Amino acid sequence: MDAFQGIIKFFVNQKTIIGYSFMALLTVGSERLFSLVAFKCPCSAENTVYGLVFLLAPAWVLLILGFFVNNRSWKLFTGCCVNPRKMFPRGHNCHFFYVLGQIILSSLVAPMMWLSVALLNGTFYECAMSGTKSERLLELICKGKPKECWEELNKVSCGKTSMTTTDNEELKLSLQAQSQILGWFLICSASFFSLLTTCYARCRSKVSYLQLNFWKTYAQKEKEQLEDTILDYANKLSERNLKCFFENKRPDAFPMPTFAAWEAAS
Amino acid sequence: MDAFQGIIKFFVNQKTIIGYSFMALLTVGSERLFSLVAFKCPCSAENTVYGLVFLLAPAWVLLILGFFVNNRSWKLFTGCCVNPRKMFPRGHNCHFFYVLGQIILSSLVAPMMWLSVALLNGTFYECAMSGTKSERLLELICKGKPKECWEELNKVSCGKTSMTTTDNEELKLSLQAQSQILGWFLICSASFFSLLTTCYARCRSKVSYLQLNFWKTYAQKEKEQLEDTILDYANKLSERNLKCFFENKRPDAFPMPTFAAWEAAS
Amino acid sequence: MDAFQGIIKFFVNQKTIIGYSFMALLTVGSERLFSLVAFKCPCSAENTVYGLVFLLAPAWVLLILGFFVNNRSWKLFTGCCVNPRKMFPRGHNCHFFYVLGQIILSSLVAPMMWLSVALLNGTFYECAMSGTKSERLLELICKGKPKECWEELNKVSCGKTSMTTTDNEELKLSLQAQSQILGWFLICSASFFSLLTTCYARCRSKVSYLQLNFWKTYAQKEKEQLEDTILDYANKLSERNLKCFFENKRPDAFPMPTFAAWEAAS
């Protein structure tokens, strides 16, 4: 029984890691699904737009979803029109941009995952690049390839060019290789950047490591107890109001925190 | 047992997300069913009407269904002819349009989902566009295609044109690509728009984030308890009335809230 | 256990939706069965009558069935010959037509479903239209088709025309497309109309939203308890009567509501 509790505790501690792994798996799965079921490269002049849309649109949607799911963004924006002082407190003009930056950074995780997975797979990039009209990109892709490459590049993904099968296959492999190189580059730079920002944030913190750990545990405990208390109070208040309503009485006074107190607690 | 309760609590908290995912799955499923079972492009001059009807009619039905399911719309309209002051209270002339806007926005979720799924699939759009008579659209679609494209475009979805199979396949792919690009565009702009409106609504709120959380919990609790109380009162009242009826007695007085109280509580 | 009860409660609340979904499934199933087993287009001059009968007769039967199933229609008509004042109470001459309208509207749901499903399937409409003799309809259907279309349209559903198979197939597809467009049009307008009437009825209601909810709960509870009480009283009365009969006694007095009270309660 003790071992079982230990396992559960371990998993609860690793909540963040498990959450991210689950998200990564979901991303890989949905990318495979998309590229198999929905993605059909048109092999015409629309290649570039089509490929880029499949590469970027889901990333955009995931970014917006990240904003929606993030509690901090709502904490920041709720009531900001009525009380603009809240967003730009005196002497801390940067506070708003600091929090906004934090929100954007944490919302970027999912889109980055999508982009990495999509680039590592290579289907979308291959289609997008094969429709290019830019001279310099064509120069780069078709270097040392037969002359047809310049004119029929957009038919490469469908394999319907007048080139030999070997040449066609070679072009496809080369495009996919570029996509995967780009993908790894994105992953490497994103992870390095996240390390740097975390280091910087920790460096600027005014408390020591142990103290920070304590505050994290405290914050979590407080959140849990706050939820319970809110539920409790809501229960009592609604019971009182309904009773008064059906019995045609004036409600008794109910002790509630003032608006300023709520505001400060947020 | 504790872990199990935690899981249930988690799912209850994510109710909205689970509901929307379920709705999305249902939409995808019914779209597949429709396009496989019911949809047969006529490949004649009726193509445009037929495709547009399959694209837009279910969205329209879903919009109306959204109105029906939404409790707020009934709260708004109930008794509004008898008491027009309710819809346009003094000094808050915009209140009616504000609530109506909220209802319309939340009813738009399902139709948007349908349109997105249908456009990403591409069958309906392909049929609708292949029946076009407009010179400019034809120019756009048939650019760089053989001359038959201008005359036999409406037979493309059935593959019964006098063009080569490759050309036909290319035209179909290109139409489907346009449909998917449009679908992604719709999804991206809809998600961005929903983020903007939610942000704006939160910005205008007069209470802080924590207070809002409290009121949400309160509203839910009150709703649950209201249902129980209503059931209780209805039970008692009906028991009394039936007893009086069968025993030929005058009913006793029964304490009930006045009409004005009901009205105010709504 | 709590979660399980929540699920049951959810399903009980969604009773109406589940009922309608079940009805829709039943309609689709029986329509499929009819068009596969019973429907054989005669491909002669009787086409129009045959198709229209299959399209409209089940709708008529469902309308009548709707009247039978509806409790309110029996409440309205029971005893109306003996007491015509009941149907046309003084000062409320419209009351009869108002209730009748309600009954007709709620009975129209099932026929509308049948018509929609049958039109979306298209078999019945195809047969009905292919037997047309009207010049204008023929003009509409056979536009741009070979000359045989005018003479052999009624053989199209069986595929026994002297036209090529392609032309025949095209004609069939075009007729089915018309049927489906008509079906979607019917669904869209019916849903819009039902939204409008519900809105209007709610607007005219004299009570607020919450009060309406209370009365609905009350009516249901009263109905349940009335059934129990009736059973109880009937039990007692029959026991007394039988006992008296076998023991050759005069029955004791039994307290019963008067006729006027019954009438008023209905």
C-alpha cells in the first residue's frame, strides 16, 4: 500500500512532464492523421499556399487555444478597462508587458511542437517548397538536377514529372531532408531559448531556491483551499437566497469581502 | 479512492472542453456520413445550388438548434410582449442587443464547426464550384488548363469529361485544395475573433478574476439548489391540490412568491 | 455513485432531445425499409401518382397518429358535444382555435420528418417527377438533354430508355439532386418556422422564465401523483363495491368529487 502511494506521489510530482508528453503524443497523432486523411498536395501553382496553410494554420489555432486555456491571461485582462491602473501600476510600467510575455511564451509551446512534428515529417514543407516561383529558391533546390526541374517542380510530390523516377525520388528526398534539418534546428533553438529565459527569470528572483519551492507548494495549497472555501460560501449564500425568495422574506445580511479586497487578492 | 475522485473532479472541471470535443467528433462523423450516403454531385447545371445547399443548409439548421438549446434566449424572450420594459430597460437600451449578440455568438459555434469540417473535406465545395458560370471564377480555376475546362467543368467531379484523366484529377485536386485553404482560413479567423471578443468581454467586466470565479460557482450552485427546491415545492403543492380535489374541500393558503418577485429573479 | 446519478439526471433532463432523436432514427429506418422492400417504380403513366402516394400517404398517417398520441387533443374534444360552452368559452372565442393550432403544430413534427427523410433519399420524388406530363416541368428537366427525354422520361428510373446509359444516369442524378435540394429547403424553413412560433409563444407568455420552469415541474409532478391517486381511489371503490355485492349489502357512501369539479379540473 505504501509503495502504491509512493507511485501515485511520484506521478503527481511529475505532472508537468506527463502533461507535456501527453501533448506531444497528441500532436504527433493528429499530424499523422492530417497528413494521411486531409492533406493532398494539389501539384499545381497553389502548392506554396496550400503547404504553408497546413503548416501554419494549426500552429495559429494552437496559439489561440493556449491563450484561452491559460488562467494568467484571464487574470490579467479581467476588468482592465474599468481599472486601467491595474495593468500599468505606478512605477511598474513594464509589469503588463512582463506578464504578457510570460503568457505568450507559455502559449508558444504547443505551436512549436506542431511545427517541429510537421517539419520532421516533411510532407507539408515538401508541398510548400515545390510550388515556389522564387529564382533563388529554385536555384538552391534544382542545383545539379536535370533542366525539367525548373519547370515541373510543382509536380514532384505527385511523381508526375517528365523526369526519370530516380531524379524525381532524389528531389523528394532532398526536400524532405531540408524539412527535417529545419525541424531539428527549430527544436534545438527553441529548447536553448527556453533554457535561457528560465535561467534569466530564476536569476532575477529575489528569493532563494528553497524559499521558491516553499512558495510553490504554498500557492498550490492555497489554490486548493480557496476552491473549497468558494464552494462552501457559494453553497451557503445560494441556500439563504432561495429560502428568502420562496418564503417572501427580506434576506439577512451576509458577510462578504469588499470589492477592493477581491481586487487585491487577485 | 482519492486519486479517483481527483480524476472525476478534473473531468467535471473540463466539462466545456469535453463538450466541445464531443460536438466536434459528432460534426466530423455526420459530415462523413452525409458525404458518403446522401451526397451525389449531379454533374449538371445544378451543381452550384446542390453543393451550396449541402454546405449551408446544415449550418442553418445547427444555428436554429443552437438558439433552441440556449437557455438564455428563452430567458430573454419569455414574456417580452407583455412586459416590453424588460427588454429595453431605462437607460440600458443596448442591453437587449448585447444579450442577443451573446446568444448569436454562442449559437454560431456549431455552424462554424460544420462549415470548417465540410470545407476541409472539400467534396461539397468541389461540386459547388464546378458548376460555376461566372467568367472570373472560370478564369481562376481553368488557368493553364486545356480548353475543355471552360465547357465541361461541371462534369469534373464525376470524371466524365473529354479531358485526359490526369488533367481531370489535377482539376479536382486543385478545387479541393482551394476548399481546404478556405476551411483553414475560416478556422483561423473564427478562433482569432472568439479570442478578441472574449478578451473584450473580460476587459469590460466590473469584477476581478477571483470574484468572477466565485460568482460562477455561486450561479451553478444556485441553479442546482433551485431545481431541488422547485421540485420540492411542486411536490407539496400538487399533493395539497389533489387531496383537496378528491375530498371536495377548499384548498388551504400556500405561501408563494409574487409575480414581481419571479420577474425580478429571472 | 454521485457521478452515475449525475449521468442519469442529465439523460432525464434531455428527455425531449432523446425522444426526437429516437423518432428521427425510426423515420430514417422505416424510410429505408420502405424504399428497399415495398417501393418499385412502375415506369409507366402511373409514376406520378405512385411516387406521390409513397411520399404523402405515410405523412398523412403520421399526422393522424400524432393526433391520437396527443393528450391535449382528447382533453379538448372529450365531452364537447354535451357541453359546447367548453370549446367556446365566453370572451375567449379564439381559445378553441388556439389549442387546435397547438395540437396541429405538434402533430406536424413526425410528417415533416418523414417528408424530409424521403426527399433527402430522393427515390420517391424521382419516380413521381419522371411521370410528369406538364410541359413546363418537362422543359425544366430535359433542358440540354437528348430528344428521347421528352418521350421516355417515365422509363428513366428503371433505366429502360433508348438513351445512352450516361444520359440516363445523368437524368437520374439531376432528379435526385432536385429532390435533395427540396428536402433541405423543407428542413430549413420548418426549423425557422418552429423557432419563430416558439419565440412568439414565449413572448406572449404572462409569466417569467423561472416561473414557467416551476409550473412545468409542477404539472409533471401533479400528473404523476394524479395517476397514483386515481389508482388508489379506484382500488378502494371497486373493493367496496365488490364486497357489498357479494354480501348483499347497500354500499356505504363514498366521497367523490362532483361532475362540475371534474370538468373544471380538466
